[in-house]
Amino acid sequence: MNLAQHEVVIVGGGLVGASLAIALDRIGVEAALVEAAPAGALPPVFDERNLSLAEATVNALAALGVMGRLRAPTAPIRRIHVSRRGDFGRARFEAADYGREAFGQVVVARDFGEALEARLAELRGLVRYRPARCVAVGADDGEGRELRLETPAGERRLRARLLVAADGTASAVREALGIEAERHDYDQTLFVTRARAERAPDGTAWERLGPHGPTALLPRGDRHWGVVHGVPTAEAPAVAALDEAAFLARLQDAFGWRVGRFLACGPRSAYPLARVVARRTTAPRAVLVGNAAQTLHPIGAQGFNLGLRDALTLAELIEAGRGDPGAPALLEAYVRRRHEDRTRTLAFSHGLARLSADEALLLRPLRSLGLVALDRIPALQAWLVGGAMGYRGDVPALCRGGA
């Protein structure tokens, strides 16, 4: 059986894996992409979910030529409004106060997947194995790793100087590498849909926190709102069974009347929420990126933005090294550069999810005072806004708008 040799093999063709493949091709690094979806089909992750792309993410994706491939319009997030049901106070953030037109953009995952696919199709140096599933990973022999793929045509064997796991929360590569992960179940399920209301989107992103997760509205480019509604997991089957009118009534009760009456909604998808964090992000000749490295609570919309910064930092280090992409020194540098961003983003997401869900009476006035402080103390607000726009820690040059 032939053994195909590659500099970098990326397992996982979703948001982060595809973005990394584009970034590597841009700097002339030979790479292969192992994808579960067959040619002509998008991975399941590219569905009706609404992706909130931070400014740093928009900068990078524009430089990679992805934003220009979007056929559907995006929607700018010009302001953010945060409140919690049962607490007083709210925090408001205006992009104009920071000299920005927008904090970021909202794009539908399906549209984004089509743009990524269009960009991938233009790459001439990328080898794509699809549909294929990684079923075994060999040990590091000092120069690379061998991996075995299962395909409709039979078994394929690859050899990579660097193996990248971008295969999601239940990463088979992470497990094969023997990297343990910590899991925290939030006992929440998110329902995602699009909705039409009396008031059309105006650039405001609404986040209404509650004990069972957020109820959030994101502006979409099609004049609908992107809706995220958290419920206790035990109630998820009953919520899934609601007809459109009953679901809209539930949404109205949870969110209120800030956009008027909800008039209609599209199909709903449900996603149980859990935090899964790998104890380490590298192994000899291997690295974890995106959800394979850390899966966050979606509160604050940090997941893909953090994962993209993983991918771009790795590509930047490979470009600077211009040698062995799996060298121990390069992987050590990757861990160092990602530490602050990863640690702070994980702490922010998990802390906010747990704090907003806690119904303890003593916490309510403290939470309310915190919202008031965020609304009125510029330095505190600026610190939070900088992180939300993707500028935590050592940020990749493409995220800062650099070439």
C-alpha cells in the first residue's frame, strides 16, 4: 500500500480546519485535508446557525479571501445590549464609541461554509481526502507520524511531519493521541433558528441572560433575527415538540418586547451544551486546534473566533520557521503564544455561563451592580470590548489587519 507523504495533514474540514488549509496554502506550505463529508456536500456544522465573527476574525478572513466569496449579505454588529432576566441594570456597548463601524459581522454558517468551499476549490497545492475518516494514528518516530484513513475505496495511509486535529469536540485524533479532556455539562440545550419580528434588525445584538442559558438575538443580512434560546435539557424534548406559535410565545416571554412581537420563525435545531477542554494542546508531531482543543459555552460567541486564532497562530509560526512544521521548538512556541488568549477566553466564557445561571438571591444584586459598572465605567468596558473583538494576548498578524 502506498504511503502518501505530506508536510501537514489536517483532520477535519469544518470551520477551523478549512481556514487553516487556506492559511497554509497562502504561505506555500504543502498540506492535506481529511474530510468526512464527500465532495459536493458541506459538513453538518454548516447549518442554519448564526456565526458572530469578531472584528479580528473578519480581518483575517478577508485577508484569506473568504469574506469576498460570501454570496449572502452579512450583518454588522454596531451595538451590543446585555441584560439578565430578574436582575436590574444592563450594559450597552456602541462600536462608534471605539472608533469602529462595527464590532464584527454576523454570517449564517451555511453561507460561510459555501464561501470556504469556494475558496478551497481555488487552492492548487492542497490535497483533499474525502470522504475519509481517520481510524488510527501512529507513534512519533522523530520525523513524522503515520495515520490510517478509512475511505469508500479502501484503506489509505498517510505520513505527516505535522498532524493537526481539527475534528471537533469528540475528536478521534485527540483520543488516539492519548490526550485527556475535562468535560462540564451545563445541563442546557440551545435552540437555534431565525425569526422575523415587528422591528427589523438595526445592527443591535441582544443578549438576555437567564438561569438556563441565554436568549440572544443577532442581526442577519436577510432582515431576520438569528435566535438562540437556552432551555433546561430536561425540557428540550417538550420545547422541540412545540408548534411555531407556541415556540414564538415562549421566545417572547423569555426575551420581552425589545423588537416588538415575534411574527414567524424558521426550522429549529437543538444543541446540548458542554464544555470540553483538552488538558494539553500538543503532542509530539501533533497539535489540537478549534473545538478539538476547547469547546466553549456559546455565551459571548467566542468559540470559532478562538479556534481561528489557534489556526492562524500555527500558520504564522510555520511561516516564520520555514523548516520543519512539526519541530518541538515550534510546538512549544505555539503553546506559549496561545496560552493567554486561550486561558482568558475559557475563563470568561465559563465564568459568565455559571454566574448568569446561578439563581442565588445574594448574587442578584452583585450581578446587577456588575452590569451597571460595565455600562458606566469606560476602562472596564474597553477591556471587555477588546477581548470580544478578538484582541486577547498575542494576536496573529492577519487578525490585526496585517499582511
